[in-house]
Amino acid sequence: MGLWRIRATVDDRPGFLSVLTASLALRKVNILSVQVHTTESGAVDDFLVEAPDGLSRADLADAVIRGRGRDAWIAPADVRGLIDEPTRVLALATKVLDGSASLEQALDSLLGDCDISWRSTGAGGFTATGMQLADPAGGMLYIRRPAPAFTPAEYARAQALVELTRAASRHTAA
């Protein structure tokens, strides 16, 4: 059995998520966790699944399409995905606060395989492929990820991590 991360948009209507999960179940895919990100284009469901070894990325994509999902993003996952999201985020925040990880390292871990750069000016916000966050040390952190598309929930999590870092640095300086 292999671990995969599947992210797909599903119409936010009664029964549509069950159609997608039934399509995965028909292929013997076991859903280990799911997070739902609300967006303007529908509910973006982020699954961690265990799939039979013979199932390919294309097989999983076909199951998503047959389950009425769209805009699927599928990638291999590892056992770190089994840690529930609140625990994982708190552990990342702890690493930033105790100095064992930089804010950039924590953001990369939080958002998954992204490019982070710094600029002296800019405005906060996010798009499908990028976000800009005010660096507590000054300037702006520019985060880019080609896929999957950033969601409002991911932007809010990243913003909260930055704000926690900012608050901690003010507290330490006082």
C-alpha cells in the first residue's frame, strides 16, 4: 500500500463528497484524513489516502474524475502526512519560537515544497500560485508554488504563523 495526497475541487452540494469517496473506495483506496478548504469555485478536498501498490497516479486521477471531482492534484505522500494538521502546525510554530527552524523553513514545511524569497516592499495577499506575507523582520516574504493552488485556509495558516512569530519577537524584545 502506498500513501498519496489527493486534492480536488468538488461542488459544495449535498452528496457530492460521498460520490468522490465512493469512487475512491471502488478502487480499494482508504481515506486516512480529509481537510476541506472552502473556496469560491467549490470545496477543495485534501485527502491523505492509502492505495494499493498497483494503483498509479493516473488511476487515482481517473477515480477523482469519475467521482465528479475536478482540478485534481495528486502526489506521493509519506508517513509525516499521518500527523493531524493542528498538531503539525503547533510543532512548526514551536520550532520557529525555539529557534530550531527559521520562519521560512516552517512556512515551506507548512505549505509544502514552495519557493520563498524576500523583497523590501510589497503588499500582502495571495493568488493560486503565490502569496505575500509581511516579514516580521521587515519587508515581504514571497511564496510561490505551482501546484496545488493555494487556498484561503492555507493563506490564513501562513499568516497566523507569521503573526505568531511577530508577537513572539515583540514579547522577547520587551
